Amino acid sequence: MEEMDSLLTRLSLAGVEFNLLIREAMMNVDVRCFSSNSPASFFQDRPLVFLENERGGVKTISAPHMIVTMLHHLELNQGMEVMIIGAKGGYISALVQEIIGDKGGVTLLDYDVDVLNHARKSHKISGYGEIILRRKLRRDGRSPANIPSKISRVLVTGSIEKLPTWIESRIDEDGFAIFPRGGRLNQKLIKREKQDENFFDTDLGNVVFGPLDIKDSEPTAPSPFELADVLEEVSFIAKDLDMISLEDSFKLDDLIVDLRSLPDDLIPYDSNGNYKMPLEMMELLEKSNEWMNRLWPLFLMLSEVNLQQPGAFYDEDDEEFGTYEDMIP
């Protein structure tokens, strides 16, 4: 595990916090057991793809700096009961089980059967097959069956807008959940802690997570409302960074309102199943063409999210090595 040792050293030098237990778990659990793809990108501090479905949906194991950061914030101890939502190939659940030991328990939840089957096989290969509990998440929002009633820690590994109440109801006193709250392009990593039957939130910084459900990662043609959502998220970032003029900001707000006024069930496909932008959307965008032309490059740049990679190999003459601030894209 020379590559992992080198990676963890680089992360430590870059200021990423993690303790000895996390380091030992990363050294003991071989990421190669959880993806058939080459781990070269992982050791360069990048996400590692573990599954792609026939419709183009992709699921990845998070970049190492994100993994150790999540484990750091979980404050794990031996004997804890931990719930992980979002399989990540089964890798993170194996790391957690390694840290909490045989007296602790890990429950892994995911929406997709293929993702869970991959995690089951990976756990068997890596020696955790009989220890970690795997259950399917229900897409109707109800609690899955046969899961622990009391949980010390909850980790959500995909973006969500709200933590379900059935999760909160299982968090033990002084326990907490770590989850990325927000939309498609960026989120806030939130620590929600239970104290005296009340919950208190702590903002742990800006992050970028993919969706929990592999189906949400499948390429689809956007409806007017979905396009409006994407434009709104990107425009918020642009405004926050003073990258857009006040005049263009007002025009963009009007376009977003107009898109949301269109029916959300416009059919974007022709008789052959090929994508074809609905005429109503096309007319709105053509009407905005003159001023939107100068904004598209900016929007493409802001929506093409690139996280810092503090654990990547670096040039000793690179003065920016070691900068690391809240996983901001």
C-alpha cells in the first residue's frame, strides 16, 4: 500500500485533517476491492468510477480528500452504530467498519439494486461481507425495513435538499448526521446534532456531491423547470462572485421566470425518440440570444465543477500546493 501511504502523506501536508485511526483504516482497506477500474485516478486524489449503468448513469467512490474529511467529521469510536446512505461502491462503509470494530455496526443504504449488489460483492472480496448490513432505500421516502432503531452517526454521501424525518428519529442523544444539503451544483456540508431532543446544525463548508440515486445521474433532456433551476444555481454563483452585470442579472432573472411559466410536461423528444427542444423553450432562448451569447461561456465554466485535489502529486516549485479551504469548487 505504498501508493496509499504516499497519498495520505500528501493530504496531511496539504492540511487535510484526519487521525491515526482513519489513516490505519485507509491503509488496511484496499480500494481495489471496490472497483474494477484502475485506481490510478484515486491515488491522484480524484473520484474513482465503480459502476455505470446502461442508461449512462455513473456512480463513483469519492476523492480521498473528501473521504478522510467525512470520516474526520464523523468522530467515530469503537462500538458505534453507524448508518451510511449512498453506497460509494461499499468502500466508505468498509472503512467505517474497520474503525468502529467488531462491536460496532454499519448499515449501508442505497436506492439502486445494482449498486447494492456491487457493494455486496465488494464487501465479500474485502472481508466485510458478513459484517455490514445492506438495505434498499425506498423512493417513496418511507423508512426501509429491518434497520437499527438507534444510530450514533449518519453519513449521507450524495446531495439532498432535506434530511428525512425517519433518519432524524433514529439519531441517538448526542449523535449526529453529516450530509451535503443543497442542489445539483453545490451544497453545504451540514452536521446536525441531537441534544436534549433538539437538533442543532453546524455548517462545515462548501462541497460538491453527486446525486444519491444513480438514476439522477443518467443524462436526460431538461424540462423548462429543470433548465430554470440550473440557470438559477449558476447565476447565484455568478452574482456572488460579481461575474455578471446588474443589467444581465435582471434579464437572467426574467428568463428564469419565463421558463418556469411554461408547462413542465412539454415533450422534448420526436417520434424517433431523439431529443428535440420544445418550440416554446426554443423561442424563449432565441429571444434572449443576443445577451445570453456572452454569458454561456461563463455558465459552462461555472457548471463544470472542479474540486481541489490536495492529495494529487505536486511540483515542489508550485507555490499553491497545500492550499485547502472547505473543498470549494
